[in-house]
Amino acid sequence: MKRILFIILSVVVVFLFFGISFMRLMGPRIGNTFSTISSELPGGYGGGGAPEGVELYAPEAAPAYDSAANSDGSRSVVQAVQERLVIQNADLAIVVRDPKGSMDQISALAQEFGGYVVSSNVYQSYTSMGKEVPEANIVIRVPSERLDEALTRIKEDAVEVDSENRSGQDVTSQYIDFQAQLKAKQAAEEKLLEIMDQATRAEDVLAIYLEVQRVQTEIEQLKGQIQYLEESAALSAISVRLIAEAGTQPIEISQ
């Protein structure tokens, strides 16, 4: 039994001796090999960086928007959004002594303010007693920044203001959406024209031409919608109903 234990102990000592010697001999080689591999890794542990021909991903910086203008002189997105596009309109019903004369004055006012007359109409109405009295309707457009001034001037000659309503519609988001669609359609048109120039077969040219026509029609429609919103916001509409004072007189009952 003692002899078996002695043999096992001797074998363990021999293995320990050879193991320590091997580690001392091979340690520098293992360290050098690890350093070589690390230096070849992209941005490796050894600080060697990426191998030749391999580009590491670098996220692009987000575009910076000024509060005034970009470097090319164009307006920034922030400024464009801050400038709201609002359509303002007004409706009036006023009592006047002479509806036809007041209508002519309002028409002259529109021209004075740099606007124009959309429509005008004079007609005859009847009171509850069957009396015929004149009435008139007129719609004008004036610069939106002068809407308050125009309403004040219109009401100056009124005997009575029967009703007055003002409305405002913010169309900024719709306007921006139309502009984005227009830009996309114009880019598509440009690309289609390039493809058509490179086409060689007659059927290909015809198919691309028809698609160009469709895109151009949509571009013109978008331009019309954008122009309508711009003009509606720049020029406020004022609709005025002119009621004759004679038609508002109380009924006199004879004794």
C-alpha cells in the first residue's frame, strides 16, 4: 500500500515539473501570438485599427437648422413651420339707407385696399306689409392684414349691424403636405425624362411618355392647390348683405 502511494506521488511530481518548465518556455510565444491577432482585428484590442479596405460605420450627424436661413440662403424648416398659413373670412349683414350706394362704396373700398370685387348683386325684396324695398349682396377680397380696417370702414355708414361673423382656418399642415408632394412629383418627372432619353424601344418610350404626362398633370394640380391656399390666406373674403332701412321700420297701426 505504501509502495503504491509512493509511485502515485512520484508521477504527480514529475508532471508538475514538466508542466512548469513548458509554461516558462512557451509563455513569450503565446503572448506574441495574441498581440499579433489583436492588432489585425478592426479597431482591435492591440490598437492596430481596421485592416486596409475595411471601412468602419460612422453615423452621420443630424442636420442643424438655423432659426433664420441655411447656408445656401433658403429658409429653414423651423422658420417655415413657425409661419402659419391662416385663411380669415368675414360675413356681415348691415342695415343701410341706400343699399345700391353702399354697395358702390364697398366696391371702391376693395380697390382702394388693393383687393377686388368677387361678386355683387342688387335685387328687390318685400316687407311683411308688401312694400317693395331694395337689398344688395357683395363679396370682396382685401389683404388679410387690413381685414379689421376694412370691416371698420364698411360699418361706418351702417344704420345698424344686424350680424357679424369672422372665421379663421389654419391650413399650414395642408400647405406643407402639398409642397412635399410637389417636390416628390417633380423629382419623379425629372427621373422619368432621363429614363425616356435612354430608352431605345418604341414601346418603352411610349409607356414612359404616358407616365410623364400623368405625373405632369398631378404637378399642375398640386401647383393650383398651393396657389389657392396662398391667395386665400393673403386675401380675406368679406361677404356683406345690405338691408334697406325702410324694410326694417316697425309696422304702424292706425288708431
